[in-house]
Amino acid sequence: MPLGSLRPSPLVEQATEHLREQITQGEWPVGTRLPGENALAKALGVGRSTVREALRALAGAGLVQARQGSGVFVIATEPAEDWPARLRRAAIADVYEVRMMVETQAARLAARRRTDEDVAALEAALAARAGAATGDDAAFVDADIALHRAVVAAAGNPVLTDLFAEFAPALRGGLIDLVEVLGLRSHDRNPGHDTHAALVSAIRRGDGDAAGDILQEELEQTLAHLHGNRS
């Protein structure tokens, strides 16, 4: 498959796509050493800097690897699946198990590190969760996730905050389905309010052990529902 010259607009993206096609369509099998930057630039009709950026993009996708003094080699013919895609494909119970491990530790950190602003945000989120009890299941789940997000934010670790943000979309759909299928709000429109109020109270007074234990028990109950619904 000839590479062909590229049109003048976004050249890096076009170069990346052309090179990706060569790899994914088998023109350059795994283990192949790619032509040098000069050769690729000439074939594509672009500058070496464009080729260099395209190769970086391909390396980021897990398709090629630069080896010092040897060149750039194909190491895979399919791009590596990104984290959000893996979460969307994963079973909700599996995602929840990881969430539980992460969030219980976040609650313990939150109790040690919470600021006055964090406490105010937690109390507002708890009130919003109670207010959402009059709404539909989706609104209630959104309010519940927002409270848990506030707990993680109070831990003061931006990596934990980003990690929870990655989990949230995968959790939302599964939890809405769970609430609807099991009728978890049929008798109590605000299930788990006392537990969540106790969690906020534990974080407010700085009791990390209590915060972690309360959240662990609450999440384990939901996980049991998820496993039961899956079986």
C-alpha cells in the first residue's frame, strides 16, 4: 500500500493515521524496523518533525517502540485499549470491587486531611442526596455518586480524585440498573441515608477508622447485591 503525499491540514494526525494503517493492515508486521525519519518524511511529503510527532503518537498507542541506536520497531498490530474503554467493557461488580478498595482508603485519608471547605461540601452533598430522594432513580444515583466524589475529594489526593472520575461513568449505569431491577427504593426512597450521614460525621470529627469501616460495610452491601444480580 503506497503511503502517498498528504493534504496540508492537520499533518501530524494524517501522518499518524497513514502509519497506523500500514501497521494494522499488516504491511509492517510485529518486529519490523520502520523506515528512517527521512524516508518516511519523503514518502509522506511532510517534515521530519511531523514524522517524529506521529511516531510518538504511535508509541503512546502501544504500536511502536524506539530502540536506542537501532531505530523504531513495530511491537503490536492493534492499539492498546485505553482505560475508559476497559472500564466500559468490564462487569460492574468487578469495577465495584476496585472502587471499594480505593474509596475506603480515601475515606480514611479524608478524615485526616479534611478542611472546613471539604466538610461543607460533604454536608451539602449529603443534603442533596436526601433531596434527590423525591426524584427518579437516575437522579438519586447521581446524587449518591456526587457524595462519594466529595469524600474522595476530601482526601486531598488529585490522583484519587481522577481515578474516581474514571470509575463514575461505569458505575452510574450499573447502579441505576441495580436500583431499578431490585426495587431498592420501593420501600425507602432514600436508602442508606443514616449510613451516609454517619460517614460524613466520622470524616468531620477526624475518625479515619470509623469512616473507613462505615464505607466498607456500605459498599460491601451494594457489592453483594451486584453479585447476586449477576448470578
